[in-house]
Amino acid sequence: MDPSGIFPTSYRTDRRVVRTRWQAIALAVFMGLLLAAPYLASGRIIAVLNMMLISAVIAVGLQICTGYAGQINLGQAAFMGVGAYTASILASKTGMSFLLTIPLAGFAAALFGFLFGLTAARIKGFYLALTTIAAQFLFHFAVLNLPSSWMGGSNGITVPPAELFGFRIVGETSQFYMNLAVATIMIAGAFGIIRSRFGRAFVAVRDDDVAAGIMGINVAATKANAFLIGAFYAGVGGALWAYLIRFVGVDQFTLFNSIFFIAMIIVGGMGSIVGALVGVFVIRVIQEVIATVGPNIADSVSFLGGDIVFAGMNVILGGVIAGSMILEPKGLMHRWNILKSSFRIWPFPY
Amino acid sequence: MVYFINDIITGALIGLLYALVAMGFVVIYRASKVFNFAQGELVIIGGFIVWFTTMQLGLSLWLSIPLSLVLAGLVGYAIERIFLTKLIGESVFSMVMVTVGLLILLRGLVLLLFGPAVRPFPIIFPLKPLFLGDMLIPMNLLAGGIITIVAAVGLSWFFNRTRSGLRMTAVAEDHVVASSMGISVKGSIAFAWVLGAILSTIGAMIFLSGKSLTFLASDIGFAALPVALFAGLESIGGLILAGVIIGVVQSLTTNYLDPMIGGSLGSVVPYIIMLAILLIRPTGLFGWRTIERV
């Protein structure tokens, strides 16, 4: 709820993203800190921030598809992979600029996602989620079995660095600004999408698809759109990933990666863009801690070897998913909103 | 020609093994309306329990197999008590998401407890294949096929004819309606998971008998998924037909089509069938047609 004295007088003000002056200030400070981050923080932190920004783009896409439109999507990593492969093939074979390859990667992934979303015309509920698992397997099959001159097969593809007016975007700092720019555009776009006609249709379909259909919403098209948008975001994120790692291989886009993205939106809170960002932050920090602490533990229990990082990550993230569903199904964002409104109405209970 | 028939028979038997693992999906779905994404991990846990009781404790097979099944049932019950009981009354969506979480949680736990090492799995069924003329049929798959058919007929009878089975069917229809009619949703879900874990363990014994055991064997869970959807998630008897069809198609693709195109189309063919069946007949061959009310 809004603080006292702030109330909408028109639909426009009701749908505002930034509602109070303090929120505007907080947003400006946050963006300012992000812009200044390369001068404030060390290289290691910038590397983590790069991963967070890319994950944020992908998780926001998943949030629109799963959190807003209610379509379980277990293929987000495959959609990301389609984007990454599209970008790297275009960049390495035709030498196209990243200004073109990143949107094209998004469109390629969106087309792939849309194909699976189209099955929504026939299938309802979590059956739809199962087709996204099929997407995951078909993607792996296509990459590994098509002639390796097309998609690199099991060898993967090396990606040339992004280049803008003769300036090569290499190194953590310049990549950080590229990722930050793309992520900002994509996230601002997400706020636009969810407040539009499409966003309202998504929420209606999520809450009750039969009722939404009776109200005149084309349910199947809405679901397919949800997959299209979610996959577009994944594709853009995949392209950024390709430019960051400079190498794509099929092992980077597994079902487990898809589940990690699901963990992010569940922890942050379903049905909230900011929640997705919070989730990305929390999960990436957890992953970073495990990646740092893991090898030390691995030294003491040597029989596990290097797999302890992967195993520990799975245990903790699986526990986090199950734990959030049981203890706080609405996510951290919901908790924060409760805290905020109880602070505002204090000392009254409601 | 003999090879062709042999491929068909082997394919059908592998299909029956998929059907047995898929039965885990269906039993859990049939009694709780939850689609369990972590089915493959249950298979692998069953496999490790069998390995532990025979290889580590050194028990004879006659003792270790029943013990393993009991332990597997306990694991299923524990999972249900820890993760799912608390979600009764919440949306089915959250229960399904919890099983997605379980998928990676159990995978990680297995890796932490047992490590990535490759282990020999006890020989439960004779290694020597059965010779029929020029054809040879692996004993484990043959025994597995028989077990699958017996289990399918038995469970089918249980769910469709007995009073307690019909109670669980009511739970699968609607949790709220079932509990307002005095049916214990909790009991039904607990039973489903115990049964699902036991079936997975039997599947693991057939699948792994005399082979090696690593955590990668859980892939059979996703291989069995198309079978469950092809049959329709509510039908136990239909699994036999669906399993045989998918197994035969896969075996023929692997043996005749793959050498031609030089790829492993055989491993994705079940998924192509699954996508086709979802588009043509979303409820599968024998699934329920539900009427939705607002």
C-alpha cells in the first residue's frame, strides 16, 4: 500500500512504476551506484555483477512467462541456448555487429519458444510444462547431432568479441556497461509489458484461464505470447552470455540451469519484476559463496572432488525452492511489502 | 529377419521397463494429482539403497531386496512428510514446483552422500540371456517385463475396483472435494509416494542389474516421461501398450534409422512421439477427459 497522502486520482497514476519521491531518489541512487560500480568495486565483484545482470534479463523473462502468465517453463535454459547459439553463429560467420545479433538472438529464441507455446492451443496446465522439457531435449539433440559445421556439435563455438565503432568490448568493465545497458532496456520494457493490455491478459489467464476466456481473452494466444516474450528475454540474455564467456557449448544450457532460474523467481516472489531481480541477487550470491567455499571443503573431504560445488549448489537450491514453496510461497518481495506496510501504518495493526 | 524380430522384442521389453518407471509417475498422479518431476531421482535413490544393502552390508539377495523395498518406502514416506504434507490445501502448482526443487535437491544429496564414483550393481537377474533360436533376450528385461505386467494389472485393479483405490481416485479429482467427503488427502498422498518409491526401486533393480551404478542413471526418469504421457497420466493399464509402442519405435529407430543419418535420433524419438500425442490427443490414449467448471 502507498504511504499516507499518496493516492491515485487517475488510472495513469495508479499504474505508475515510481510512486513516490523517495522511490525516485532510491532508483536514481541505485542506478548511479551501478554506473559507478567499476570504479568502486574490485574485478571479482564486477564479474559477479555481470553474471547477475545477464541472469536478471533471463529471470525477468521467466517471471513474465511463469510469474505473470502462470505457465510453468522448464526450458528457459534451452531458449537461452538458442539465443546464445544464434548470436555466436551470426557473429562468427557473418561478422555482424552485436547491435544486430543481440535482437536477432532474441527473435530466434522467441520463435523457438513460440513454437512450444503454440501447443497451448491444445494443452492446458502443467502438460504445457512438459513440452518445455521436450524443448530442452530437442535443443540438445539438435546441437549435438546436426553437422558440426552448423552449430559446432559437442565442440562448441568460439565467439568473437563485441565491437562498437572500432572499439572492442572486452574486459569486465566494458562488458559490464554493455550488459547494464541491455539489462536496463529489457527490464524497463518488462515493466511496460506487464502494465499493458498483454500484461493484464497474462494475469487474467494465470488466475483462471476459463474465466479469462469467457471475458473475451484469447487464452491460447495469450499463453503462446507469454512463451514468446519469456523466450525473447532468454534469447537476449543468451546472446549477452555468449559475448561474456566468448564460448558457447551445449553443456551450459541444461535442465538444471532452467531450474536455477525457476529458483530465482520463486525466492524473489512470483508475479513481481523487482522480485525476480531480488531472487537473481540472492541466488547468485549463494552460488558465489558455494563456488568460493566449496573447493576448501572439497580439500577436506577429498572423495567428492570437484563435484562438491555442483552437488552443494543442487542441494541448497533445491532446498531453497522447496523451502520457499512451503514457508513463503509468495517470495521475499511479499515479505518486504508486509514489512513496508506495517511500518507505514504503525502503531495500528491495519 | 531374425534380428528384426529380436530388435522388436528387446524394444518392447525396454518399453515395459519404461512403463514400470512411468508407473511411478502415474501412481503418484493417480493418488495425489501431483506430477512428480523427481521420479528419476527416486529410481537412483532406490538403486543406491539396493547397492548399499547388498554390496555394503553384504546381505544375501533374498534378504536385501525386501529390505531395500521397505527402506525405499520409508524414503518416499519421509519425502512426503517433509515436503508435501505441508502443502495440502495450497495450489497444485506449488506441489509441482516442490517436486522440481526435489529433482535437484535429491540429485545433489545423492552426489554428496555417494559421490560421482561408478559402482558395480549387484546381479539380481541372471546375466546369461535367454536364447530363442537365433534370438537372445536379456533376462533382466524379460523378468522386468513380467513384473511390469503383473504390477500394472494389480494396481489397475486396485485403483479401479477396491474401495481404498477409489478413494485415492477421488483425491486425484479434487483435493477439496475429497477432503470434504471425509477422504484423507494426507493418507492418500503418503500412500502414493511410498508406492512410487517402491516401484522406482524395482525399476532400478531391473534397469541396473549387473551393470554399473552412477547418479547419471536417473535419466531413465525422463526417458519414461513420454510413456506416461502417451498412456494418459491416469491410466495404469494403458502404460503397457504405450510402453511397448514407444520401446519398439525407439529400438527400430536406433537400429535402422540412426546408422543411416549418423545421429542418435533414438534418444529423442520418444519426445517427438510425446509432442505429437500432446498435440493430437492431449489426454493421452487412456487419460480422463475432464470437464472444467469456473
